[in-house]
Amino acid sequence: MGIAVKQSMPAKRSGRRWTWLPAFVVCVIVASIVLIPLVATVVGGLRTNGELLAAPFSIPKALHWENYRRVLASDSPFWPSLVNSLYVVIGTIVLLLVTASPAAFVLARIRFPGREVIYNVFLFGLLFPLTVAALPLYISIRSLGLLDNLWGVILPQVAFGLPTTILILRNFFRAIPQELEDAATIDGASRFGFFMRVLLPLSRPALAVVSVLAAVGSWNNFLLPLLVLTDQSQWTLPLAVTQFQQQFSTDWASVLAFVTLAMIPAVFIYLLAERQIVSGLTAGAVKG
């Protein structure tokens, strides 16, 4: 009997040894789908137009850095559009956190009549994409005199980002133990003091998640700047890419170099906050 048990245990272990393989294969396939276009874009910016036309996905024989030097030239539209995009991203993140954090705190930790109704009103905002509201949004921005103004991009982005941000922050705020708030109240802290000194420091992972989501969404936003900004000096990077493509319509290598440089800040923002994002999502999954 003991021998049978001993013989069956290695069989069980060997059977479990390869259970990770299907998940690994799926992860490799998904990662390849994401990475292949990015790698092709980066490598394409280091090739000549002749190489791109002859063999788009081949390995370059030599690295042609002049494409990137052309994009980074002083007269290139890259630099002013980079400044505009950074201004829009920073303004969107700051204003979104300043408005969404107190709202999520009130909806999560303070009981009052109609709280769930107000929360559901915010959630209904998830059902209305920007494309549906393009015409009334344009009329509202024009009536406010915000056309050709970067704030005409920032304010709508904050408005459309509030539902998602409040949804994430509210769930995270509700997971903070009530005992911490009671202890802070005994120590003489007001609700606002608890919010500023205890809740926000503990919620840095969730704040990092919503900040990165807002930053990436703002950085890649094309439709809203296209509606609001007609002056090329106010254009953000997605609009500048189209301008550069029209200016160098036959120079696809330089266009790919421009797109690569436009992606770098968004990737840098993600890598900078990667640890906070992972901990925020893990904490939300465990506490939720």
C-alpha cells in the first residue's frame, strides 16, 4: 500500500508540472500581438524608404538615425506639439484628481440620502462615449470661447474621465478599514483631515492607476483636439503626426520615427508608475 502511494505521487507531480503551459502560450501570443506592431514601428524608423517598400518586416542592414534627427530638428512640429501634449496631460491629471478624489470619498465613506442615486448618475457617464457627444460638446466649447484653447481639451477630458476615476477610487476608499477613521477621529482629526492625512496616502496605488489611465487616454486622444484646435501652434502630438505625415507623405521612415518618439513619453509614464499600478490592481482585487 505504501509503495503504491509512493509511486503515484511522482505521477501526480509530473502531471501538474505542465499545467502552466497553456497559460504561458496564451500570454506569449497576446504579447506578440501587442509587441509586433510596436517593434515594427521602432525598427521602421531606423530604415530607408526603399527598405520599407521592398521588405517591410525585414531586419535593417544598417541603422539610419537621420530619420530621428529630422524629426528632432528645431523646425520640426514635434517640439511644440510635445509641449502642448504635456500641458494637456498634466492639467487633465491634476484637475481630475482634485475633483474625483473628494467626490469618491463622499460617495464611499459618508452616508446621506440619495448617495447611490448620485453614484449611479456618474456610472451612466460610462455609457456615453465622446463620439456620441461630439456635436453638443463642440457647441458648448464654442459658446464658452474655448476653441483653439488647450483648456477646451482639458475640461472635456476631465468630465469624461470622472466616471471611471470615481468608480475606481470609490471601491478603493470603501476597502479602507473603518477602524482607521475611528482612530483618526479619536485623535482629533476631522473628516477632511482623515481624507488628506490618512486616506490619500494609503490610496497611492489607486491614484497611480487612475493617473496613468488618464495620462495615456489624454496622450492618445485624437478626436477631441481635432474638434477644438484649428491653430497648428496649439496642436497636440496625435494631430502633429497627421501634419508630419502630410508634409512627408513619401518619407514613411521619418513618419515612423515621429510615431516612435511620440510613444516614448506614454511608455515612460507607465514604467514610472508600474509598481504602483500593479499593487493598486492587486490590492483592489484582494480587498474587493
